[in-house]
Amino acid sequence: MTALKHVLAATKTLTPARLEQFCRRFLGLSKTQYNQGLTDEFLLLAFVLEWLNHLGLLSDADQEVIISTYRMDLCKFPYVSEQEPKTHRSMVALTISDGRYVSLTGAAKTFLDVQTGDKLEELPRPPLTLIICNVAELFIRKKEYIAALESEHEHPSTAGIDPVNAATNG
């Protein structure tokens, strides 16, 4: 379990109220469970939520539809359950095409149309704009950032570490 204060520090673009609302309403955590911290599976979903949120393209409801659609696929990848997640450096791409269609590496070969909720076998036309997140790397970097926060008492030099580029400290 990861302490809530570290989760909040690693998900800087989410307000504490938004993270709690997501965890309690969407993930079904009780107030007690939420206050105890998050498992790696829930951490991953919170990190994806934060990435979607920072893009500024999608409503809260659209973000939750995306996570709901791909939740099982996201959580089945080995990087979530490994003790040392950085040992698995594969590309797991969550892709948003034209701000509307979403796909995930390894998920059923469909695109989610976030405007209608429909799943499409192919896009209506080639995408003009693609926004891609390597979810495996997102998870690894955020976990490294949290590990640095947790060891900050022992190693004060980690203060100010960049959560996006944790391995290189900025």
C-alpha cells in the first residue's frame, strides 16, 4: 500500500477532492480503505487518471469511461504486479486519436469513441492528431518518485525530484 500523502504528491494535477471522489465512487473504496492508501492496481488507475486530466481534453466523465473501458487490460500487464517494475520495460500505449478515439496496446482491437461510448473496429478516417502515453513507463516513473518521497527522511537529496523524470532527477 502506498500512503495517501505520497499518492497526492505524485498526482499533482488532481485535486485531493478529485482523487478521493475517483477512488471512493469509481473504484469503490470506503473512506477507511482510501485513507489507508492505495494498492499498485489502484495507483496505476490514479496515474492514468492524472495523465488524462493534465491533457485538458476530456471531461471527468470521459476520463472515467476510458479507465472503466480499459481497467482490466491496464491492470493485467506485468509491470503492475512486479516487485521491481522497472525490470519490465515494454511499451503499453494508451492512445488518444483526434481527441475522441482511444485505444490501448494489448486490448481488444477496437477504438473507444468517448463522445458516443461506441467501440469501433477501425477509425472512420486516419487520425490527424495522436497523443500517446506509455502507461508502463508512467507507472514506473511515478513509483520511482514515490519511492524517493518515502526515503526522503534517509536521503534528503531527493527533495524536489521531478515525478515525470524521476530516474534522472530533473
